[in-house]
Amino acid sequence: MIELEQIPDSNIIILTAQGKITGDDYENIFVPALKEMRKQYDKLRLLYILGSEYDGYEAEAMWDDTKVGMKDFTHFEKLGVVTNKKWIRGSIKAFGFLIPGEVKLFSIEQLDEANSWIRAD
């Protein structure tokens, strides 16, 4: 399940993943919010929190995540990922350079720092 928070009067989206992420989470929550925000803002900021309650992606969600990344990756001026999951951290380190915006990894213990970073100019 994905919980989405849009920071009022800003280009910031905060996603918090809990349990297993499904394709419906992307199709019904994240993608519509992304489309709406793109109508208002050229560049977006995304903070993606994958905490201890995160339990992976269903196959459809993985594909949806890939599609979003391929289609919209140039629209992010900042992308912060908060997780202690080694495989996710490794993926971001390996492929984060492909995203033209600023990409930064944070541990769960750095959540406050991540929130400050995504909001800073």
C-alpha cells in the first residue's frame, strides 16, 4: 500500500510504502497525483519512504514503477529515497545517475533530514 501526501502550495510529493506495493497503488494513487501535479509544476520533488513495514512490490507494481520512471524521470528536480533495504539502496546507487535531477539516499534514521532536504531550495 502506498500513502501519498502532497505538500500544499508546493511541487512536493511524499510517498510512504507499507506492506506489499500493488499495481493498483500506482494506477489509483501515484500516477493520478503525478499527472495533476505536472499540470501545475514543470519540475517535481519526490520523497519515497520505504520503511520497515515495506514488504516489496507485486510484479505489476514493479512494471508500473518502471513505466513511471521511464516516462517521468526528467520531471524530477529532486528525488529522495528513504530506506534501509540494501537491494533498494544498491539500485539507487547503480541507476540514480540516470535521473537528471538531484538524487539522494537516506536511511530510516535520517527521515527528518530527508524531509528537510526535499523542502530546501
